[in-house]
Amino acid sequence: MKPKTIRAGIVAMSITAAALLSSHAGMAQGIDSTAKKVGNKTASIAVKGASKVTDKTYKGKVGPGGQTVYIDKKDNKYYVDDKGKKVYLKPSEIRDKKD
């Protein structure tokens, strides 16, 4: 076989593979977003559970969006966001809890 023929075959296979992968990626996007939502929720619940065990809950206070505020060993105040990450707060961001 000639090198030009081989090169053309490789280019054709690459284009075909890219087209197939992009079509599958579109279908899998819905599955990926659902998996991310489930993963984020799981992480958030796990971090909140661990925070309740290891850190103190700041009674009578909430975060800027009404989140539960925790106090760690170093007296830092934080809340856990929807993705399971600890968001540390400034004193001005902590609000009194409304009953």
C-alpha cells in the first residue's frame, strides 16, 4: 500500500470515530448530569453528617442562605454547600436564626 492511501484511511477512521463518540456523548450527557447530581447530594449528606459528629453546631445562627453553621476545632465557622464543600464564613455573613 502507498503511504498516501494509508494516511487517507487513518484520517477517515479518525473522522468516523470522532463522529461516533460525539453522538454517544450527547446521549450520555443526560446520564452524566444525573450522576453528578446524585454524587453531589451524596457528598453533601456525608460532609454534613461528619460535621455533626466532629464539629459543633452554632445554635441560633444560620448562614447567608439559611444553612446550618458549624464550628470546627480552630473556631472557624462554616456551612456545607450543595456539592459537599465547606464554605467558611466571615462574622458578617452569620445571621440570627428566625423561629
